[in-house]
Amino acid sequence: MDRIDLHVHSKYSNDGEFKVQDLITKCLDNKVNILSITDHNSVSAIPEAIPLCIKSGIDLIPGIEIDCSYNGIDLHLLGYNINSLSSHFIELEKSYYKKVMDSFPEMIENLAKIGILVDANEVLEKGNGKLPCGELIAEVLLNNKKYHSNEKLHPYMNEGERSDMPYINFYHDFFAQGKPAYVKIEYMDFQEAVELVRSNDGIPIVAHPGLNLKGKEALVIELIEKGAEGLEVFNNYHDYNQIEYFADLVMKNDLLMTCGSDFHGKNKPLIEIGKFLYENKYDDYLHKSVEQIKNQNTAQDKV
């Protein structure tokens, strides 16, 4: 039986940790044999991954995860079997870089307004050329003792109630949409992201809809009407009720069903490659969907 993970991040994501070679090693350790590396707004990992996956006997589906928005809601769109050599993705990465860097001073200011002070230069130095993000800010705050007297950080430290995945929990508590340090970034519209994927030979799939649309899951129907060809049904964020809802919706509408861990490394230490909440009764439909995605073109043909 195939072991599939179509949502994995490398060091080329601003919040990813591992080199591509290390991801392939982890896939082999966890017996994952169908993989998609889906870095945030970047395809830089794909040229490295292709020869490594061929050598390792892993089927690679070239992928990307695009930040976008729909009616004011921040979303992520997965693009599978894309033409990773397209200049469109180089332009996307440049645009994303500028938007994030422009937002960084406001992120620091918003934290200061709620009593969390951090040295912006220290964050940039810690990033060592990577884009600053909420998780990186958390890493600086939680690993430098000069900040530890701030009581707002205590839940993320020393077995505190949010210390199981402290960096991502800090992001969700302070920088996620609607939280006190959130900075609005003008991402591309969801339908524009769909067209970007499609115009580059790819298949657009909504990432973890139950996370971004929590409490508003029915809105996913509108995303399907806007061109999404499938949903990431299985991941580390959906509960069984959400799995049932999204799986039923996919099957009734003859859409594609996918799965992925959303592995990042140290920012999400409880998440492992190839491991996520799953229901075996959907085996046949899931594997049929993945074969359809794979057979649109082979990874070697796409790059």
C-alpha cells in the first residue's frame, strides 16, 4: 500500500526547517513513497528533489502552497503537478518576499502595543536571510533569556499550557487572522491563485479547509465554484466530523481528495512526515485521486 504525503515544507518555506535531502531521508524512514513538497509561494525545492526522489524510488509530484484570500479570509491553495520552471512562480516568490518584508515592522509594532518587546534586528539576524514570520519571532523570544521575564511568554515555556508546539502556538495566538498582532497582507484573490495554478498546467486543491474556514466550513462550496478541483481532506488539523463533511462533499461532487501532514520541522514538532488523522474507508477514493494527480504528467516531464 502506498504511503502518501502531499503537503510537506522544506527550508525554502519561510517557516520550514529541513534541507530537501533531509526531507527525502525522513520520507524513507517513514516509508512515504508518494511525496509533494509544497513550499509557501516557492518552487525552489523541486529541482533539488527530482533527482533525489528518482534515486530513492519516491514518486514526486511538483507542488506549491500559495497564500491567497477569499472575501477577506486568508487561505492556502495547493497547486499540484505544476510547471515549476514557469516564470510566474519566480514572480510570485518575489512579490511574496516584498509583501512580507513590508509587513515586518508592523508585526514588531503590534507586539509592542500589547506589551511584547523584541529586537527586530535580532529576528532578522536569527533568520539568516529567511523571511521573518511569527514563528521566527517566537523562536527569538523564547530562546533569549532577556525576554523571559515577560509573563505573556510563560505559557510557551517550561511545560506551559502552550509549550507543546511553542512557535506555531505563539503564531496562532498573536499573528493569525483576527489576533492582536495580526498584520493584513494583500495576498492575491483565491480565484487568481486558482488561475495561476491552472495556467501552469497544475491542479488547484484547497489546503486544510477546516483550519482556515473553521466554523464556516460551508464556504468551501463557494471555493469549489471558483475553480478548486479538490480538497485536502486528511491532515493534522481536521477532526473526524470535518473529515466526514469534506470527504462527503468531495465524493458527491466528483472532486479530488488529498492528504498531507503539513510537516515543517521545529515549528510544528508534533507533526511527522506521512502521519495525519485518517479514515481507512476512503482508501480507494484517495488513491484514485492521487493517481489522477500523478498521471496528469510525470514529475520528470514537468520540469
